[in-house]
Amino acid sequence: MCLMVKCALCVHLIYSDIVQRSREELKAIRETNPGLKPTLAIIQVCLCIGLNVMQICLPRQCTEEEVSDEILRLNEDSRVYGIFLHLPQSFLSKSVRNAIKPQKDVDGIYFFCNTPLDAPLIGKMAVLVGVEGPLKATLQFLLQNNGMMVQTCQWSSKHLQKQMFVAVVICQHVVRSSRRWIQEQQYQPWRLHPLKLQPLSPVPSDIEISRAQTPKPISQLAQEVGLLPEELEAYGNTKAKVHLSLLNRLQHQPNGKYVLVAGITPTPLGEGKSTVTIGLVQALSAHLKLNSFACLRQPSQGPTFGVKGGAAGGGYAQVIPMEEFNLHLTGDIHAITAANNLVAAAIDARILHEATQSDKALYSRLVPSVNGVRCFSPIQMARLQRLGINKSDPSDLTPEEVRAFVRLDLDPEKVTWQRVIDTNDRFLRKITVGQANTEKGNARQTQFDIAVASEIMAILALTDGLADMRARLGRMVVGSSRNGQPITADDLGVTGALAVLMKDAIKPTLMQTLEGTPVFVHAGPFANIAHGNSSVLADKLALKLVGEEGFVVTEAGFGADIGMEKFFNIKCRTSGLKPDVVVLVATVRALKMHGGGPNVTAGVPLPKEYISENLQLVADGCSNLKKQIQIAHLFGVPVVVALNAFKTDTQAEIDLVCRIAEASGASAAVQCHHWSRGGRGSVELAQAVKKVASQKNYFQFLYNLQDSVVEKIRTIAQKVYGADDIELSPEAQAKIDYYNQQGFGALPICMAKTHLSLSHMPEKKGVPTGFILPIRDIRASIGAGFIYPLVGTMSTMPGLPTRPCFYDIDLDPVTEEIKGLF
Amino acid sequence: MCLMVKCALCVHLIYSDIVQRSREELKAIRETNPGLKPTLAIIQVCLCIGLNVMQICLPRQCTEEEVSDEILRLNEDSRVYGIFLHLPQSFLSKSVRNAIKPQKDVDGIYFFCNTPLDAPLIGKMAVLVGVEGPLKATLQFLLQNNGMMVQTCQWSSKHLQKQMFVAVVICQHVVRSSRRWIQEQQYQPWRLHPLKLQPLSPVPSDIEISRAQTPKPISQLAQEVGLLPEELEAYGNTKAKVHLSLLNRLQHQPNGKYVLVAGITPTPLGEGKSTVTIGLVQALSAHLKLNSFACLRQPSQGPTFGVKGGAAGGGYAQVIPMEEFNLHLTGDIHAITAANNLVAAAIDARILHEATQSDKALYSRLVPSVNGVRCFSPIQMARLQRLGINKSDPSDLTPEEVRAFVRLDLDPEKVTWQRVIDTNDRFLRKITVGQANTEKGNARQTQFDIAVASEIMAILALTDGLADMRARLGRMVVGSSRNGQPITADDLGVTGALAVLMKDAIKPTLMQTLEGTPVFVHAGPFANIAHGNSSVLADKLALKLVGEEGFVVTEAGFGADIGMEKFFNIKCRTSGLKPDVVVLVATVRALKMHGGGPNVTAGVPLPKEYISENLQLVADGCSNLKKQIQIAHLFGVPVVVALNAFKTDTQAEIDLVCRIAEASGASAAVQCHHWSRGGRGSVELAQAVKKVASQKNYFQFLYNLQDSVVEKIRTIAQKVYGADDIELSPEAQAKIDYYNQQGFGALPICMAKTHLSLSHMPEKKGVPTGFILPIRDIRASIGAGFIYPLVGTMSTMPGLPTRPCFYDIDLDPVTEEIKGLF
């Protein structure tokens, strides 16, 4: 909020959108400030909602001409969107009246006759003239709460001439100018105040860089990017959740440009997709002054204490504070854990209760008599309908119907739902539960996955709102009955509770980069058993906030063959959003490994191939880059190659990569230096992205949902991975038949394949050919809405090494600074 | 923030504590508002820190006399704690100078000679006169940032007479008046704006009542109770974490009165300790206008979806929004879960790594060579010292020393640390982990507890700050080695990571009651295997915030024999706080059950004994009430009995209970009606508490820590429970010997006993006598700092019933309203 106070009398200018306020909010403000008078109340409203208030003071003895001149001057001032006048009767000369005619941007006249400025208003009459809609209600409410009687009528100059005791005149212009204000808020370049960056050399550790920069208050950043205060829920001073109501408010706003950052096939040397994503928005926002947002995945907390370290970018391209980003954040993953495990507990408890009770006992407990009345809850009514039982009186069910209703008859061997935990706990990879006496011999083998592997995480990433999320949660299949029917969360009666647990997690979290530009952090599903992309909702919110000329940069997990393919075929299909550019990240080192460079071992110095010039390895490795460019072109989206700089890169190597990239169809290929220089180091990349994004593109999906499951898998295997064909195991074929029979055949495909090769063989670098892709098994996430074929085995629970990185992590109890996160 | 704008010129009054601001904060404000001039900057500072700013405007043509009169008038105004003058040189007449002499409450004179008000100040000279300390630094900084040169000197009237080009004169009074302001903020009754309550009859459901009341913005409540904006971290608009720095700021503030709410021995009929706690603070704050805080435990989320429903109080005595209270809140329990399970994962991973690696391999991994350098991390150095190895160079260790260092040699059979989860998941009561091939045959049996049973929760409840919490976390014993040595979190190297995970959880969460009075929610340890009380830190913060005449009301779990005994002997001993009053909660119904009334069954109408007058049962049941009063008196603390009203209570029954209570030594006994009427229904109780709290009391512990473990247990069993003696199992005796040998014998005792009887036999109501208390086993929470004897078996993992309450819970996707929580 910016308050300016000059010296003198009587004209209040309000940059106001009070038309946006609800009665309840105004009431709350009034009630907690009982002494407020109407004028003050309106100013107060503006302050409370974070709007600029300007009070221009004129000398008390100024003339009518001075007043009307000032009004006319203000009408010319482009920063002024509304004026609130508070004048004594004596000022109503013709010149003032002319100045405040409704065709001018005068929002209100509020004048008193024979009433001292501070006299009580109780019992006085106010007339609202020419004001309609929410504003009318707002003003009526404010005035009536001050004990005034209120009349309304259409605008007419006679109201100014009439000697009414108290009159309030509001022009229709207030509505128009408020609209203009809101529109201009949306379309205009943000008034973003970037944080200054002074990169050091050598580049300090990530946490040192993060700690050295003081983030803006998150409420300030929110205001800078056009969020209204009521659309924000702060979580401390550096994180805030953003309400989905924004989508409604900005529904007529055109989307910005949509940029995906993907990578070549990953190597142990790292490519730096996250740093490119952040460096690119720092360059776009802080240096090219273009509205831009990064949308990132929330990292799993478990690996932060294992070997991985943080995931907030690195060097001078980071999200800050990095420790907040890497740890609990705003609790979304904790909410997923709670929801996921409530389903798990409900499954086993239900198996136990069904195993130990008669139909009658189950029925009397599931539909109990409360004060003599028995009735089905809504979720039980829904189950009855799925069972084809069209009855609503519990006493009407036949014994067979009771049996069908009370017995999910879950086959313990066919429970597919796993518990999750956000800790690297390898001993939970295979466990036996239910061994206590109280569970009466119902022990069974199962496992914990890391929390982000939960189907609920994939749902969070793909949903477009609360109603859709609730529906998806209800559709989740947790196993099947002994006669082969899929059993869902709806059948367990747990859907509503899951939605309640997830009601805050659905709101994306706003943070900032090292240069004070905005970032959404939201959802982080696995990139193999799920689709590995941040949330649809964050992207949608960001695309509205940046506006037509702005940029949203989002990142896909793993290499482009996996993350980008799923981004297009699953995420964009679900969201309806069309991507404009793919930024494909590569490094000279990683290309060398694809070209046949030697393996590397952690803790051992890098082989010389990676630290001195070797053009042959680079040239050979560019085959992988070329293939990934071609994959993007399959979808009709242009590619900009971002060559992430290392100090060992030689100019000849850089030139070679850029030449091959452009020869392979990339629209541009540039080196970028955000890691060592921040956004300034990626300005060239940003300019290339801006240019390519303005070109027309022809986005298309790779397959139709109506294709058969086998056809869809084959299309991905052949066109994307370069396989000759696919080979289905008998289990996989049986699953396909089962899913088709259950009506799940038209879902998109989410391949669970190693990310270390275009093929299923992790050791095959470059562009493998001549292989048949084996499909070991097929699973389905019905709530999230995809089928995932398993190519090889996927670990869904990382472990702790002998010396986990927690050995170095500590908290200074005095300064509260965190040490050892990286 | 309250902004008042009147009309005219030139005198700025600032209610200011800018002396509290750091250079960094001011710098941030300046940098984001580059156009600010010094005066504006100071006002801006005040606004940003949430202080009231008053601008009194005088007519431009006013005379010097009018100015000096206004200054003198302001000096008389008790609301004015500081004045900032902004005067043209022409106003420096004698009368004005007299008015602004330093013995008046004039905070600053800021005057310009020959300088138009808006002229740039760059290069001008400012003289700070008579100002010291942080204020001097602040003003110097502000002025220098405006390009002014700054001199400082002592106060003298010649500065006013000298024709310096620009002069800034600050009286020493600013410091004194700032101090006065701060002090008055602390000692004065809060300017609390209670929320109006209009109770309906019949009383609606808890969630309907909660939803019908709009909470105050939490930042407003914080301001009302004297918190500074920088001491608050909002989590949305209805919850905020409060910084522990408050304890430092208010260290010289006397504590308020400390009131404990305890109960008679619980029955299935419920007594309502939580509603009494909340009703009492509503009465104290909103009706008696006394500063008061409730300190509540955070409920476990798991049972919310089982059978229990919410724990935010009930009826018209609730914490709102109750769904926020009952669900994730600010993530503390999630943080505990993460920290607890990181320890568990570290234990099993360590067992595996030790089982599969040679000493040399372990050593080279635990102390790796990084860029050719090997060194111990600080936590490893600490372990070396515990092992008696005074070496710091990893290459100096002998093979024996290496072996001692790298091998914790944890005995898998003697791991006492359990995993936790905040879900009612009965199938995790006994499990086998480590069955995957990757764990190489190291499977072992273990269990999950509900998250609040974690020792880390008990630590959170007992700690007094970050350093203490970190030390306690490090001391936690997780099991023992094969040769019987206790192994701690420090030995695992995980302490720092735990502290990092818990860094936000240590800050109490501020919420509000239905009547808008403040509540801290913080920690919720089990009341059997732990001490069942909310946090020491929340109580300490609240005692400072309410000030000397205020009240802090906190609640102990279970009956007074358990929760209150632990409150005194464990919590008060740890915190050093002295309780002033015990409020002992009883109901006519529960007393009837203690008097021999029949058992009750959920879902079946209550037996007639409970719904019609039965004086004999009441009289007999009062034996339990009398015994609990006597227990409180053992500690020297006076008792007020709160008889929680039910509509079936008859006047004769009420009179009988009150008569017996007072005859048994209670200082007062009153009926209370907060459930149906809110705070107004508990005014009589509040008055009684106020009166009794003003009496002298003689608080003492029941035993000395230096007593032997057996003596301490016997003292509690005989004096509190009324047992004839105790009987130790051989296991218990062996544990005592072990703990004594390890030096843990001087810890307080935390009895893990059924809460349903004063004895160990849950079915024995009233006051059982003639029994020997059997001690089955003894365990220890070394980090939390107590030994807990097990009397019977304690379930640490609740289960889900056949029809969990999640069947009724749902979220309206449009209104976001939650249904079915109760």
C-alpha cells in the first residue's frame, strides 16, 4: 500500500474498486471500527483492500475556481481512476458542478449542507444518484450503518442545485472507471520491482546465495502482479496461497504465451532444467520487463535429507527462500499424505470389519438408527445407485441388496492402493501389516511409497478446480472385489473427507525468484508412474496473470521423450492449453556422454573428456539433442535450444552444438549463463523465446484417445522412443482386456520407463535403435485419468545412503539460519 | 491499522515505536519506495509496522499561538505518545519553542529554513539533537538516505535559535515516550473488540455455530493483544504463528494469573473441560474485560475422521474456524511426523548399512574425501567426544576407534523408536518392515503410533526455545546397542535436520474464540505415555501478553489425578511457572455414574438415572470430586469447581454438588452455561476464578527429583491414586536398574495409567481403595525428560470403526463450506 499525504483540505482521491467488496467484508470492517464516519469508512475500505489512497489537500481558503481547476487537472491525470469529493455546500458553484459532471472521471460527490464536517450523521438523508449494482449496495450499507436514511435515483443536475440537507451523489462513471482500473491492472506491464542481484565469483553455495538476498514481502509481490489482497492467503512473509477465484475474475483475460522447458535424455552430469526455467523468467521479467511467471513442481521433502539436496534451482537462478521451498512449503504434500493414508486405513479397516461381522451387523452399523431414524448418507445413496438399487428407505432393502451394499468384498491380494510417507524409508518398500491380535489374522503384505507417488498428487496436478478434484478423488480405484469389480474411494465413503483434507492444497503457492519475479510452486507428481508436471491450475492462474503479452514458463520432468510427451499428451489434453515454445536444455558435458563419453562416479574427479575440448564426442552426442527436437516437432511446437553453460565449455564446442541444433530444426540455439550471472545471463535465451513464441504454431496430439490401448502405446514407442515395436507380457495383455471391459480404455497413456535412455535400457545413451519395447505390466490411475504401462521396474521409495546429507544440516538456534542445505 | 485524516496543514503526530526497527527493515522500506521524503518515510515506517498514524491538520494561515496551543493541547492528550513537527522557520517563535521544550512530550522538530516544503534535501545539513541509541541510528539512516548530511549533539535551546540551513531536533523524550508507549501497550487492558454472539435455542451443531460467526482478521486480533506485526506469521486470515522473540521483548513484563482447567475422572458421558476452558476466557475477556488467553492442545487429525469429531470446544464456546483447528492447522503435527519418521528411516538404514559394510567402507563413506579433504562434521565430532576419542583428524583414528565410531551396533530387537502417522490406521499396530530384497534379510517387527504419541510432540510441549529443543531432540534415545549402551539421535547424526524440520512448529499458533478473544493452540502430547498438556511456550507467551492483571487458562488431559498431576510435577517443574487456580470440571451426569449409575451405550437412549433427579447418586458420586479437590490441595493450589450445565440438571442436584464441593475445600463452586450461552453463561465462573486467583497460594511439588524412581512412583500411587502400595514386575525393576545406571534416575515420572478410574481398573468408578498398583514395565523419553511407568497396556494407535465419521464429511465445491465435522 502506498500512502501519500500532502498538505491541506477537502479532496479525497480514491483509486478504488470497492464495487468488488462483499457486504460481509464491509460489515466486518465497520464492526471492528465503530468510530468511522462514511468518508473515512470508504477510505478505510480502500486501505484494507490494499488500494492506493491519495489525499490531495488544498488550502482551506482556496476558491471555487481552485477546486474546479484541481478536479479538472485530476481528470487529466492518468493515474487517477476515481475521485471522492467531500465539499461544503458553499463550493457548489457552476464551475465546480461543471467539473464534476458525470462524463468526467468524477466518482462521487459527498456534500453537506449546514453540517459541520464532524457533526453526527444519524437521521440525515443521503441520496445516491446514478449508481447501480454492487456499488449501490455498498454505499447504502455504509451510509445506513452510520444512521443515515438513503434514497436512490437517477443522475440529474437538479440534485446539485436542490438544498437537500445531506446529499451523496455518485456518478455511473465510478463503475466504468473501476472496470477500466481492473482492466488496466490486467493488461498493463506489471510495476514489478526486481530485486537487485550482484553475482559473486566464484559462485557461492546455493543456500548462501539464497540467504544473502532478502525476499520482498509476498504481499507486495502479489500486488505487483495484479493479485487482489483477498485472493491471497499468506503463509508467513515469503509464501502465499492464491485463491482459485482469480480464474473467475480474469476469465475474459487472454492467456499469455506458454513455454515448456524440457531436456535431452538425462545423465548423471545434470542438465539444469530448473535453473534454466528460473533463469529464463528472471531474464524475461527483471531484464526484458515482460510479465512472466515460472511454474515449478514442489519437491518431495524426503530426498532433501537423503542425497539429492534442494530443488529450488541453483546458483543465481533460484527460488527463495530455498529452505522454505524445499521443506514443508505450505503443507500440500502433507495434505496428500494424510488423504492417501486415510484411504489406506479405510481399506484395511473395512476388510477387517467385513471379515468379522454378519451382513446384518454391518448394515446396522453402516446405516445406524440415530434418534430412532435410519437413513443413508449421500455417499451411500450414490453407492446404491451404482449397484442399481433405486431405494432410499433403509428398511426396504432385500437381504441380497443389503449384502451387495455392505460388502465391498475387497480381495486383500488385489488391493492396489499403497500407503505413502514423505521420507526416504527403504525399509517400508515391502512390509506386512495387520499383525496385531486386534486385527484378527488379517495380515497382508503391502508397501509404502514416497508421498509424491500418490495418485492424489497426480490428481492435484491435473485437476481444474474443487468440484473436478472431488470427482476424481471419488473415482480412484483402490483394488478390486473378489469377483473382479473395481472398488473406488466413493465405495469406501471417504471422498468428502479427502476433498476436505485437500481443500487448501488445491491453491498454488506463490514465491519469488532471486530477482523478485513471481513463481508458482504446485504439485510434483512422479515422472514415471505419473506424468511429472506441475499443476494445470498454477499454469492457468499464471497465464491469466501475465496477460496477453506475458510468458509462463513451466518445466517437465526427465527428458523430453518422457516429460514433454506427457506434458503434451496428458497435461495439455486435460487442461486445453496450447504450448507456444519448447525450450530444450542441454549441456556440452551431457552431450559428450551421449556421444560415448566414459561413465562418471560420484566423488571421483571427472574424466578428461568432460573437462577439455572434444568435438567428436559433442557431435556424436548431438544425435540425442536432434532426436528430442524432432519429438517436439511431432507435436508441431517450435524449439529453442538452451545450452546451459559450464566454464569448461569451449567456444568451438558451443558453436558446434548451436549449429547442429539449428540444422536439426531448432528455431534458435543459445548459450545461457543464469547459474553464474542470474537473469542477465539468460537475456539472449529470453529474446529467442520471445521471438519464437510470436510465430504461429500448429500444436497437435500424438494419438487419439479413441485409439486402442495397444495402438497408443505403440505410437509412443515407435514415434517417440524409436522402438521397432512393443511386446506385451501376458499380464499386460490381461490388464488391457480388464481395463477395456471396465471402460477405462479411452484414457491417455503415461509410460513408466527409465529416464536414462530413449529406450528401456538405461545404459543405452544417444539414440538407440533396433529394439522392441517390452511392456511388463499395465496399471491405471483412474482418478488422475491415465493408464501407465510398466517398462521395467520403478522404485517408488528412495533410501538413505550411509551418510545422508542430514549430517551437514543444522539450525542456528539464535539466528535461526539453516546450514547445510544445498 | 487505523488511519485518521482531518483537514489542514503541517503537524504530524506519530504514535511511533520506530526505535524498534532494524536498519534492514527500514532499508527495505526505503528501497521499495524510492520517492519518499524523510517525513513521509517515517510515516511510512509507522504504517508498515502497523502503528496508528494521526495527522492533525491546522489551517495554513494559522498563527504561531494556534500552533503552540495545539502542541500544548496534544501534550495533554493521553492518546498521544509522540509528536512529529514539520514547521517552516517562521514558526519558531518563543511560544512555539516553549511548547516544544524537551520536558514536554514533543518527539521531534523538523524544520526548514528558506526551503520550500517539497524542495530536495540532498546536501542539506541535519542536526540530531539529544537523541541516543537505536533512534539515533534510525534517523541518521533515514536522513542520510535522503542525501542529507547529519550531525548529532546534545539538546540545547541554541539549536532552535541558530539559523542553520536545515535542522532536525529530536528530544530525548522520544525515547522515554516510546518506552511509555510500549509499557502502556503491555500493561493496559487490551482494546479488544469482541465478536457479538447471539445464541440460538436449541443450540445448533458445532460447525453451524462456527460457520455463522465471521472471525476477525487474525492480524487485527494480534494487534489488539499487543503483538507487533513482525512478531506474526499469518497462515491465511484466521491463523498465525507467533515469534518467540516476543519473550525477549516482554522479558521484564510480570506474568498474568495462571489457571489450569482439570476434570473429575472421565466417564463416557463427557465433562467438557475444553468448553469450560473456552467459555471461561470468553467470559473473562469479552464480558469482564480482563485480558485473557486460552492455551489449548492441538488435536490429532486422525481421530477427526474416526469416531471423535472435533476438539475445538463446542456449542457457543468454541475456537473458530473449527475446521481449521481440527485439520492441518499450521502443520505442526505434520512436521513432527516428518521429523519422527526421519529418525526411524535413519535407524533402519543404519542397521542395514552396518550389516552390509566393513568398518573401512563405513568409515570412508561416513567421512568421505571431498576434493581430497576428509573431515568430521560437527555432529560427528560430538560423537567422538562421547566415545572419549579426542581426535579431529580422520586419519589419526586407530582401527578400534574407527570401529567404535562407525558402528552404532544397534540391536534390532531393542529399537524403541516407532514410526508415526496422523491417521487412525489399526493395521499398523504391529507390522514387519524390511521385507524387500533390497533390505537383504534385515526384516524386523515394529509398529506405527499415532503422530501425537511421538516423543517429539512431548518435546515440543516442554521446550522453552530453539536451543533447548535442539538439545532435547539430540538426547532422544532410540534404542540400545548390542552391549546395552543407549543410542541417541545425536549418534545417528540427525539432530540438526530434526531441528530444521521443527523450526516453524516451535512457534505457537494464534486463533480466536467465537467471541473474538485470543487462543494459542500448540502441541498435544498423549496424556498417558506423555504428559498431556499444551506447550510451555504458548503459556509463557500468553502470560506475558495478558500482563499482570490478566489470565491464562490452560487445560490438562484426562482427570485431575493424571493431567493435573503431570501439569504440576512435570510441566510446571520444567517451565518454572506457578499455577494460581485449578478449575475442576464436573457434570451432574458424570457424578451420577461415579455414584454407581448404570453404564451407557452409544446410540441407545440414556438410562433414566441420568435424565431425572437422583440426589443419592449425585451425593455418592461426589466422592470422586472430593478426592480430586484433595489432590489439587496436595500441591497447595486452590480449586474452583465448574459444574458444566445440562438441561436435565435439577436445582436440588446443582445445589447439592456445590455444597459438597465447598465442604470438600473448594474455594468456590458454580454452575456454568457457556455451551448454550457463550461467555455470558460463564461470567459467574470467571468472577469466582478472578477472586480466588487474587488469594495467596502455596504451590509445591509432590516429590523431589532426587527421590528414587520407586519412591516417586509410590508417592504418586499412594497420595494421588489412593493405592495401598505399588508392585513392580521384574521387567520394571530391571528397567529401573538400567535407567539408574545410565543416569536417568532423576527424571520426573509420567504415569501411563487408564484415565477411566483413579485406580488401574477402568471399571472402578468413584474412589477405589484397597488396591496395589501394578507396574508392568517402565519406559523413558529422555529427550522429553521423563520416565513413564506402564500400568496396563496403552493403545497408541486408534482404529476406524465400521462407519467412520468420514461418511458424513464433505466439501461444497462452490461455497467451500465443510459439512459433517462436529
